[in-house]
Amino acid sequence: MTETYRAMVCRRLGPPEVLEGAQLARRGLQPGEVRVAIRAAGVNFPDLLQVAGEYQHKPPLPFVPGLEAAGEIVETAADVSGYKPGDAVILRLRGGAYAEEAVVKAATLLRKPEDWSFEEAAAFPVGAVTAWTALVYRGRLQPGETLLVLGAGGGTGLAAVSLGASLGARVIAVASSAEKRAIAQSAGAGLSLDPAQPDWWQDVRADVVFDPVGGALFETAFRALAPGGRWLVVGFAGGAAPSPPANRLLLREAELIGVRAGEQGRRDPAAGAEQEKALREWLISSPSIGGPSVGSQGRPRLGAVYQLDQAGAALRRMAERQAIGKIVLRVG
Ligand SMILES: NC(=O)c1ccc[n+]([C@@H]2O[C@H](COP(=O)([O-])OP(=O)(O)OC[C@H]3O[C@@H](n4cnc5c(N)ncnc54)[C@H](OP(=O)(O)O)[C@@H]3O)[C@@H](O)[C@H]2O)c1
């Protein structure tokens, strides 16, 4: 084993192109840890914001971006049981996925279903956790309700379409291109709408809205919220965070609900445990890892695969609104 590994490093904040390849020194394992040879890393909008210095969590420079990955265990600490070298796993990270390897606590790993590629597995956790937190934990989505998903052709949007459909909601997808709308329909949306069409919202009465876009779309999409509806504030890919006048909430008896994926485990351990259960036994349930078979609802849909060294180009594609489904970096 060499003493260094390759990673894409952010040494100064700026556009995606500031990322550069570097050899980093390998560190030893602490109790409970495993070393994973990363085979693929998921690319997410928060990575873009972090490299630009615009994300709420600001790691000190230099840092390696990347919140999710999949790979094979190459080494385990002496006290680790249940995992061994060669096991294929999914990693959830607070950074560091854009690299050839990562050291993580074994307790944070998920097993990769045998019938998923490493690229699919790497693209799973962020979308799944965000969709679960938004729709189940914060949004209380019920079977038979109408769910409107904005940015439905993107990473979190598609995961919400998929999970919403598997929860029995009637899912309506909103996305700016025919290709994005088609992938949203293939993920489970019964109807898809083009927000560039005048009055596209006219016939929609959504009980729940999943909104990772914000910006100008909020203004029109809010008209589609049914009385008593729940608006899930997920992100602001479209730019500004909207400031809805409180009287509009009052008139509609609507709820505006903030969503922070991953936070509930720290604040509310019972909800964290519930989320873990959903991820392990339900969303990625697969006969290959002994879970009940619920089909491929949680399986990410990949839009583009780049090599690790092309991480800047992958983030550029996302910044230019060209990401359809998930973008993944292939490592090695
Ligand atoms: N709250 C949480 O816990 C949480 C977790 C993960 C991500 N997020 C946030 O959610 C947002 C979306 O993340 P994502 O991974 O779904 O991103 P994504 O895959 O890039 O999708 C974002 C969608 O936003 C729409 N959009 C509108 N204007 C855009 C612009 N100027 N640039 C880029 N996209 C634009 C696009 O849909 P159309 O082309 O159809 O308009 C795009 O498909 C980000 O703000 C991210 O930080 C929040």
C-alpha cells in the first residue's frame, strides 16, 4: 500500500475550477474505523456552494469536498466486527469523498446492494436522506396526498419524486426541460409540468411542496399550494432565498417548514434511529443484502459520470443547471 492517495483539493474558495489534484498523506486507523478504497463519489449542490464559500458548513482550507461515496473496505481497525476487507459499502461523509480513499467509523457505513453499481451506490445517501427528512420527518406526507416537486430533474428532486411515489402520494414534477421531466416521470411522477408555461400552476392543488429551488419559482409555485398545505424549504439552487409575506401563509393556513437533512439525528436521536432504519431496511432494501424487496424506488438515476480529476467540470455542469439526475465521479 502506498503512503499517499490522490484527492481533489480546494485550497482557495472560488468557482469549480479552483479544485486541483494532490497526493495526500494516509493516516492510521483509530478504534472503530475502516479504510475504504473509494470507487465512486456523488456530486452535490452543497459541494459547489462549499467550494464557493457559500455553504452554512465552512470547512477550513484546504479541504477535500464530497459528502457521499461508495467503495471497498481495504483495512479495518482491530476492534471492528461485522465488516471485513473486500466488503462493498456506501459512505456518508461531512467532506472528503472526492478522493481515492477515506477513513470512516464502521458504524456509519451502509452496505452496497449487489445489484447496484458503485456509481449508483455513491449517488444514494444525500438524495435519500434529504427526501426522507423532507417528506417523512418534516412534511408528514400521507398516501393519497398530492406532492409537488420543484427542480424534479435534479438530485434531491428526483429522490423526492421516487420516495413520494413509493409512499403512495400523487406526484407532480416541475422541471425546466423535456429531458428532466421525462426522467422525473420515469422515477414515479404521474404528471410533469414546465414552469415556463404561463399559468402552469393553475390546475394544481398540492398538499405538500418539495422546494430545492427557491428564487423566482417560489412566487408562482406558491399559488399551487392547497389550503392547509405544507411547503418544504429544502434549498435555493435558483438563487435567492424567498421571503414569503406572512399574510399569504395566514390566508392559506399554510405551513412553511425548514428541512435540514442529517440534523435530526443530532437533535432527536429517536428520529435519527428511524431514519437509519428507513435507509438500511427500506430505501436500499434489496434481496442481495437480506432486506425485503420493494423494487428499485430508491435506486439513483445517473445523469453523467466524470473521472475524479474532472471534478471541476462536474461541478461546472451542476452550476450551469445541466445536471439531470445525479452526477458521479468515477475513481480509479
Ligand atoms: N436542506 C437540506 O438538507 C439539503 C440537502 C441537500 C441539498 N440541499 C440543497 O438543495 C438544492 C438543490 O440541490 P440538488 O442536489 O437537487 O441540485 P441539482 O441536482 O443541481 O438540482 C437543482 C435544480 O434546481 C433548479 N435550478 C433553478 N435555477 C437553477 C440555477 N440557477 N442553477 C442550478 N439549478 C437551478 C434546476 O431545475 P430546473 O432546471 O428544472 O429549474 C435543477 O435541476 C441546493 O440548494 C442544495 O444546497 C439541501
